[in-house]
Amino acid sequence: MRVATVRTSGAERLALVDPEGGALALPAADRRRPVGLAELLPAGPEAWAEFAERARSGPRLPFDEADLLAPLPRPANNLFALGLNYTDHGEEAYRAAGREYRRPRHPVVFTKDRGCVAAPVGPVGIDFSLSREIDWEVELAVVIGRRAWRVDEAGALDHVFGYCVANDITARDLQTRHKQYYLSKSLPGSCPLGPWITTADEVPDPHDLAITLSVNGVPRQVSRTDQMVFSIPETIAAISRIVPLEPGDLILTGTPAGTGFAADPPSYLAPGDVVECSVEGLGTLSNRITALD
């Protein structure tokens, strides 16, 4: 199942995605039922089965008439992310800093502000008065579907609802200035997400997917998710030993080599640039960078 969030008639609604039919299936409106992904996730499998049944019998909306939003416009609790979780990205980051790479012993976990989530298509407005070093990072995002508290690696994937694509847009000059990740990763619009969530049952192995990013049609990042330093079960287990993961939480699992700051010379995004991020089987984000007034 693929679940999207769309805006129709001025309201946000969940929809089932039918890529082959080029349409979205919309459940009939019912105020007694949860209407958003954040509300439906904690309701459990029976609520999802009912939603799917209502959607399949409801109206259909052609893709070209849909106003596609981020599937989770407002993550329920936390938006976690991993730093240096691909060896080749760690090597390029250390090389750019003039240091010798050392593999992290534990997942490098940080958070992004929940308000930075952006739509999977369309413009992303950036305040270039705050940063002139806007960088890209394609990532596989994990959506938590069931509360995870002190889970072990063996059972970690049982708590995953599904997967989608993310672009962890980063202000590198803010990252250098403040010596941490949160502010540099939390500019409004700095997390395009989607284009929908593919449920875990349709992703046999999330560690065997092609992951790519291009800027203005030029490939910049080309890798596979099997290159992660810490697997998704390892990451879920590590976080949940300290912080409970709640339904609707997101985990961005890191980015491969090919980031702009590590290029020679460094390369950053500018107004008018089009960034496309893809993960095999999960869809593509396509966003044009614009400058906020």
C-alpha cells in the first residue's frame, strides 16, 4: 500500500496511490474517522484496513489534478536523522575538513525541527539571507508505525510502518558557525518528503535499494542503501534504548557521498536549481529552489 496526503477543496486528505492507474483513491469523507496520517497511525491495523476499503470504493483523483503534500506534513513527535551513516560520505566529509576518517562507533543521531517538512514536488523557498551554502542530501526515511521502547534489533523492523524519500537540505555555513546540526538542518522547507509512504510489507529489503540525487539533471549522488554504516534495526534499537519512538516519528537514515560542500570546488544550491531525489521503488522528489523575499 502507498499512502499520500493531498489537498483537495482546501482540505488535507489521505489517499491511496495507484501508480499504474495514474490516480489517487480518496476515501469518502467521514468526520467520525481519523483524517490524517498522524491520527491514523496509532489507530492500528484494523483502522488501516477500514481506510483502505473506504478508499478503494471512493472517488478517484488523477495525479495531474492532485496537490501533493508531504505524507506526514507534521511529524507526530520527533524527526530524527543520522549523520555520517554512509562510509563514503564520512570519508568525503573528513577529507573536506582535512582530517582522517574514523568510522563512528555508534549512530550519530540528531534532530530536525518538525516544521521544516516540505512537499515532495514544487518550489522550496530558502532564506538566502541566513545562508549562502545550501546543500543537498538524499536519504531513505523510515516512518515509525508502532511505539518502540527499548526494542532489540531482531524485532525493530516490526515497529516500522513504511518508507519514503527525503532531502535533508543543510545550511553548511550555519553548521560550521554553531558547531552542531539542529539549526543548520531546520530552515523552513529543508526537508522535502514523500512523494508518498510505501508500507513496509511492500519493501522486502530496505537495505538493498538504489538511492540517487541530481541537480539540474546532473547526477550528484549515486549509491545503494546497503552502504549504510548502521542498519535500520541497529538505529531503531539504539534510539529506543534512550528515547521512546512513537507512531508518526521519522528517522532519516543518512546520505551517501556526492554532497556539495565536499566537492572540489564546493558547490551549493541557488535559486532556480531543480533537485530530484529518488529511492528505488519509493518514488521521486522534484523541487525547485526559490529565494524567500
